[in-house]
Amino acid sequence: CTDPVLAARIKRNHRISQNSLGMIANEAAYSDGADWLDQLLPYIDSNHTLVENYLSEKLPSVGYTKAQGTYFGWLDFSNLINTIGAEKEAILTQKSDDPKTPTQILEKWLVMNAKVQLNAGTSYGKGSETFMRMNLGTSKANITHALDNITQAITKIS
């Protein structure tokens, strides 16, 4: 960044190692992004409500608690982990060169059977051993499609 005032603001609030486009986007977001953010926040909140209602109606075996202040949803797959034997499979991997957690096995199962990629909760610390993280910063159509795929995959083995 050649503008010392802008560089100082970025250094104080963010990483100075950003590329030029990132710095310009960053400044634009802070300068002109309020209207966009005012529209985004209720949309993200409605995506959380969509997931909450969908799971309650169509897939009650998957737990969900509506989060606040994030575009990630945390889905509790403890029942599915048991159904697919992910804990037993994880135990078998512990002496290998590539040990897995039950949610990592579930993550692979979801990709193979539902064609949906969620993030294993264990990547985010203790207390998330049965959870998968779902990015809700997308269209309602994408979220519904992913949930439909998960529902179909679980229905096949239930």
C-alpha cells in the first residue's frame, strides 16, 4: 500500500500483508457497505430460521440451535454418527498414520452419500464432537438443496 494513512489504518485493524485488491475491498466495505450489511444480516438470520424449520419438520434426528452473530449453522449429527458406526470406525483408525474422529468420518459419509461438504465440528474445539458446521452465507436454494440431499441420504439408511 502506498498510502501511509490507509496502511496505518489497515495495520491497526487488520493484516498489513493483504494484497492491493483486498485493501481496496476492505476500505470499500467499511466506507460504503452499511446498506449491504443492513440487507445481509436479516437474510442470514432468515437462513438460520430456514434450517431450523427444515430440520424440525423433515429431519428431527438432526439437532439445531439457532446461532446469533454468525453465518455458520451448527448441526448436531449425534444420531447419524451412531447409525453409520462412525465412532467404531474412528476407533479403528487411531493406530494408523491418519487417525480420524467420528465427525471426520461423518464428513466423508456426507460427501459420498449426500454430495454435501460440511466441516467437522472437532476442527473447532471441545464440545463440538457430534456437530458439523454449515455455511449459511448463501442462497436459500443452495441451503434447501443441501438439506434435501442430506435428508435423502439419511432416509436411505433409516
